[in-house]
Amino acid sequence: MSARDLGRGPVVAIIGGGFSGAATAFHLARLLPAGAADIVVVEPREGLGYGLAYSTADPSHRINVPASRMTLISGQDSHFADWLEQTGAILDDAEAIAANGALYPQRRVFGRYVESYLQPFLFGKVIRHVRSAIASVELSGQGYILILADGRTLAADALVIAATHPPPALPSALRSVAAAARLVANPYDLGGLQAIGRDDQVLVVGTGLTSADIIATLDRNGHRSRIVALSRHGYRSRSHAVLPGDPIGDFISLPSRSATVMLRLIRATILDAKRRG
């Protein structure tokens, strides 16, 4: 039986409770009249708003643009930065403050920010959080039937798909070494990265933002040997528009050079931030 059958308005089911799914639920809840819809977010994680990007527990994983340019509410550019000031969320994190004063909190802090704005709607049951993964979705008349991984079903009148990308998988060229003891196939396997020794030489396949996360984690773990980043297209991560004096922008806005130069600049930036902290 759906919420509409109970007189609670149509059911809007949102698959995925990361930033996109959480933001969709938040804006529906605040903009629709009370009782106009039953908003259900299907997300296996405990909290909404974190997803893959903002659930990382590694303190070296930070947002890659200033906090002043991240917001849950369009048109209120300082919304996240204001929340940081009001809550004191980074008072004990000196490394979050760049040389030019811009704020780069740990990514999990942004997840907390999003979650905090959903909490009133969750407490008021305007938004419901169903902790499960989705096994499949079927059409049912003018609506949908969601089959959950735990066997339950959920009827919905409207469906929003805000799921993340699939789990990491080895490229076909590396499948022959899939069983190798020193291979870390999942870049967010912090235990696997922790096992890499200080003097081990490391090959990182890919030069996107995930590679920057890996390098930052290795640096925090005390790794000091050679790291080589391999990319099939030869590009480094592209930046958003960079603020003058932005220490991160100093290296990502440079003309394309070798991965070695990029890594040296990353390390220099991290060390400089630690000194200033």
C-alpha cells in the first residue's frame, strides 16, 4: 500500500542518498506544501548527504574548491561557509585554512552540513530514509515498484535516480594481476593503502581527482618514496576557476607537464599547508 492510498499524497522515491539525492529530497520538502508528497530516500548508508564523495573518513581528503563556492541552496553562495562559522565545525582543523584565507574542510564535514539540513525533515517525517540498496525497479501502472535488496517492496508514484557510479573495477589490462598481494584495487580501501610502506615505490593508475586522494593519503601515512601516476590520455585533474593566491590552484592551473612535476607540486603544497598550520 502506498502513501497515496493512506491519504498522504503521492510517493516520490529517490534512489541514492548522497549529495544529489539528499539535495533533491531537501528542496522537495522545503518547497512543497505540507503533506503534498511522501518523500522517501532509499540509501543503505546510515546518514543522508554523504554518499561516496563525502563519506570518506580520511582527514586528508578535502573539498577541492573553497567552501565559499559550495552550497546546498542555489543563490546562497556562502551557505556552507556560514554554516562552518555558525557551528565551529573546523575550529580544530588548522589545515582547513589556506594561505589566502579560503576554507578547504575535510570532505566529510560537507556531508555533515547537508545532513544537518535534512534532519528537521527526517524528524518531522516529511522525508523518510529507507536503509537498503535497490535490487530492481518495475513499472506498475502509472507508477513503480521498487524491490529492495532485503526483499521488501516500495510503491512509488514518481522516481528519481540519484545513484552513484559502480564500484571500482580493474581495467582489463590489469586483470592478470588481480590476485597480487600488493595490488590495491579499491582506491578507498584505507587498510590496503595503510599497508604500503614508507619506502615502497607506488604506481597509481589514473590521474583524476581520486589519484589526488590516494597521494594525499599516502603522504599522511608517511610515504616518502617514488610515486608514478599513469594516465592513458596524459591529462591531470582540471580545476574549477581558481581564486588568486589559491595554493591548490597554483599547481592545477599550470600548463600540462609530467606526472612527476604534478606530484612534486602536490607534496610541496601539502608540506606548505602543514607548516602554515
